Amino acid sequence: MELNELGVWGRNPPADWIREAAQRWAVLAKRAALVYMDLFRASPLPRAETEVLALVWENPGSAEPALLAGALRISRQSMTGLLDKLERGGYLERTPHAADRRRKTIRLRKKGLAVVRGFAGGVVRREAALFGTRSEREVSGALDTLGRLLALVEQWHAEHPLDKANS
């Protein structure tokens, strides 16, 4: 989507707008990263391992190593190492795929489900604190706007990857 389609400044934005826009994005990225990392403080596992467990929970019956690696934007080799560690720790298990013997399906074990439930509780508490003083309409509008912004960012990234080898 082009800037002129957004109805902002077209192709010739004023210099101060560029500086302000860059600053807005920098502040947004830094603060979002801090909030995101704070969500993992209560987890008994490192962030990457907690993310893997959450993705397995979100994809019951269809969580496979390649899907998880792609979702987290890490190599399949790195994902194999994370899965090995989580399996040894009793958090998940790899089982044969129903239709293809070369593939594996990942399932949470009770210990992994407990980590995900604890993490999800922290996320819910964070959102409740963030939106607690807002009306349902304001929360819905904010989440809708955030969803549309994220979709625009994903679309733009897909069309303009910084590094084609790592996108």
C-alpha cells in the first residue's frame, strides 16, 4: 500500500514528519519489546522454549517442526535443538505423523501444558491491566486498529523484505 493510498502525505512528506514518524516507530518497537519480554519473566523456561510450547498449544494435532520453525523464523536445525531439549525435559513429545512416516507431530505433555497455562494467565493479566480502565468499545477499537496495523506491516514486509535470505 502506497502512502498516498493511506491519505497521509503522498510521496513528498515534510522533513519533520519523517523524523517524527521514525521516532514513533522506534519508541513503539522498544516499548513493545519490553512488554513482550516482560511476559516471559514468570515462565520457568527461556522465552524461545515458552514460545515453542505456546505454538504447539495453538496448533493441536498439526504442530510440526517445520511449521514451528517458520512461525518463529528460526532454522529447522535450531528448532530441532529446542524440541530435543523440551522433550528431554518432559514438556512435549514427538509422535509419528498420521499420513507421512517421514514427518512428526508435536504434542504437549502435562508439564508443557502447565507452562502454557501459566504464560497465558500472565498475558491475560497484562492485557487486563493495560485495558482495565477502558470501555469495551475502546478496547475493541484499539485491538482492531492494532490488527490492521500488523496486517499492513506484514504485507509490507512480504513485499519489501530487508534480507530475502532471512525473510
